[in-house]
Amino acid sequence: MALRVGCAAPPGRAHDNRTGSWRVFKPVFKYEKCVKCGLCEVVCPEGCVYEREDGFYEPDFDYCKGCGLCAEECPVDDIEMVQEEK
């Protein structure tokens, strides 16, 4: 049996795991500097960032865990992590 370390579910399983009320931070996509590179979609471990019809990207907040990888990897700092209001 292989030892699993880290997340309870493997990456890309967003649609099996809804966020609920426990997320602490959420990404805010501002779009002023966005170059539509799609890196935020590629690095999201939950696969919950998707491309809109206008080419910009947006997270599905029903499944986003607020890990911040999208903001960390954005080459133009267009995504800001803000504290979730309860």
C-alpha cells in the first residue's frame, strides 16, 4: 500500500469536494493587467479555475479552496488573495 502525504484527495478533484464554509482566503481576479495566459488555470490543484467566453479566467467559488497558487504564479500579479468574509 502506497503512503499518501498531503491532501486528503488528489489534485483535480474539485468537483468531488465542495469548499463549504471553511475557506479562509479567496482569489480576486482584477483583470486590469491580465494577459490571458491561462497559467492560473494550469496551476490550480483543484481544477476549479475556468476560461470565460471573453478569454479571462475565473475561479468557481463552490470548489476553490483558497490555496493561493493561482495568485502566486500569475506573471503579472493580477490576482489578489483576500480574506473571506464570514
